[in-house]
Amino acid sequence: MAEKKAKAAQSPKVTVVNAANETVREIQLSPDVFAAKPNAHLVYEAVKQHRAGARRGTHMTKNRALVSGTGKKPFRQKGTGRARAGEARSPLWRHGGTVFGPRPRDYSYAMPKKARAAALRAALTQRLVEGAVKVVEAFSVAEPKTKALKGLLANLGVAGRAVVVDHQPADALVLSSRNLPDVKVVADSHLTVYDVMDCRHLVVSQEAIDKLEARLAPQGRE
């Protein structure tokens, strides 16, 4: 009973606004998700894993088999006073091949599911404390127009880099953001730690908040 009262006391509260930035209600957020224990290293690991997966990995250098040049022996083996050489494409020579240079590769790697969830909880808690989270009742964008979304964000006082999170965002909302370089629309199921940390404003619908709390609630021992 005492633990439940302590959790209720720690539960953060946030104001829900409408499209005109008028207060609609005040809701209590889950302390398990939005009052999680800070873990800067875990957040760092999640961001690093996300960025590693985004690398193209197409870099490549030419080895001695790929550089242009003849395969003829440059000079005779003995009698010149020089070190013996078999071809001009040797890595020891100018314009020769590169030894152990980068090759095309996949930089992505897996991260445990529970670790990713814990990192996202820590990131959401941090941004809430910083005042970067804004909860909107719903995103009223009826048709795909950049002007409509830009006006909505202006009414909410959102300026600069922003991530808009909705549960199954409508096509009109997604298409309206394509011409706004500082705005990214994501579904709550695809929200990453990198998205949360790489923005000035995190604009979340109330439905997305509910889905995030249900998905990120700790289950069992971690």
C-alpha cells in the first residue's frame, strides 16, 4: 500500500492541449515510463546502435589486384642495387594498392529488447524533465498541406526541430511534413531513443502517450 502511494506521489502530470493550444485537461503519466531512473550510458548505447544501423557502409579502397597498372616486373631481380620488386602495383610503391583498407560492410548490430525499452523510458523521462514534451489531444490535419501542419505547430509554440508522434499517423499528417526539414512524423511503435534526443520539441498525441505507456511498462525483472 505504501509503495502504491509513493508511486502515485511520483507520477508526473502533464497538460493536454488542443490544436489552438488551449488547455483541455491534465493527465497523470505512468511513473514507470515517464519517471524512470536516469541511465545516460544506456541512452548513449541506444543512440550509437541506431546510428550504426543508419550507416550505408559503401566505403571501399582498391587493393593491389584492383589498382590500374602493369603486372610486369619493373626491373631485373639482381644487379641494380635496388630492393627486389615483382610489380608496380605493390602497396610499397606510389599509386600501389592499399593494405587492409575499408571494404563494404553492414555496421548494424542488435540490442536487447529490454535494454532498448529501458533506454527509451530514460530518454522520455529526461525530455519531460527538460520541458520538451508537449501532449496534444489530436492532430487535426484534414488534408496534406504543409501550411496546415506549419500553422498547427506555430499555434502550439513549437519552433525548431520537432518530432511529431501519433498512433498510426494519417497520410495527410505524414505528407504535410515532407516539405518541413525540421519536422519528423513517426508512429509511437517506431519511436526511437535517437528521435527523442535529437529534437527540441517532442509533440505527442494523447493516444500515442497511452500506447507508449502500455508498450514500455516494465514486465518482470530487468
